Amino acid sequence: MTEHYTWGIVLYKESIGENNSEYSVFTWDVGKVKARATGSRKILSRLAGHLEPGTLTTVRIIRKNAEGRFRVVEALQEYKTRLPAVIKTLSLTDDLTPLEEPDIKLFSLLKNLVLRGMDSGTNAALLKLLGFDPKTAKCGACGSEEIAYFHSEDIMFLCASCLSKRVNGRRSK
């Protein structure tokens, strides 16, 4: 059995069944983990308030064997943000990061994001750290160097005109 007691940032939460939840947590020493918490949706749960997306928390997670899933045993909230832009950026981070790859620079950026909120360069810094540098990017549809948006589902940058074509539904998926 492996046990980690570490700082974590809750990136995403998904309800499973009536009382359980699965969390995507970016930890300081393990990287991103998917961890289940049994009974976390019960009204008297001690974990529920400490594991909301946008929370910097001290978390204890365990795994019974090398191939098994992580399970949240304890969590204690240190700080929680309610800014929608921060929650959206954390969700993007969840989509783009692999499991169990520790990255102290990324953890530090996410911690500052939760504690201090967004600024104009946060998303660009995050994308650059994840290997998608916006300064050298080109539109994935037309090749223009004037990018306006990062499309996380297709993992590509888009210019303003190609973005408007996607939003208006001119391009079928």
C-alpha cells in the first residue's frame, strides 16, 4: 500500500453514484491523480467541502497496489477560489496533463493561480509550460500567425476567423 500526504489542487470533480465522487487532483509530489472518495456526497461528509474544484488542500491519498486507483482518505482545505476563470483554467489543465507526472513548476503556477487569481498572461504561461507556446503558434485550420484561441478538444490554436466559423457551426464535427 502506498500513501501520500501532500498538497494538492482540485482540478475537477465528477459525481459517481449516489454518494461517491471522483476527483482530479494535481499534487505536488505525484502529479495529477484521479482519486475516489466514498461517501463524499453524503450530507455529513467531512471531505465534501475540502475537495471542490479550485481548492488548495492538504490531502492524504492511498493506493493499495501499483495498478490500483487512488482513494482520498483525508483532506483539509487551505484556500478556495470561486473565480469562474480560474475554475475553467483548472479544467483545461485537467484535460491537458497526463496522470502521475510530477511537475513542480506547473504545481507552483496552479497554486499561484488559486491564491492570486488570473492575470493577462496566466493562460499563455500555462500553455507554454505544457508545451503549447502561443508565441510560436499558427492557426491549425488556415496557418495564420494571428492566433486568438486555443481549442482544447482538438489541441490546436485558431485565428479569429476560424474560431467564428467553429462557433457559428459552419464546420461540422
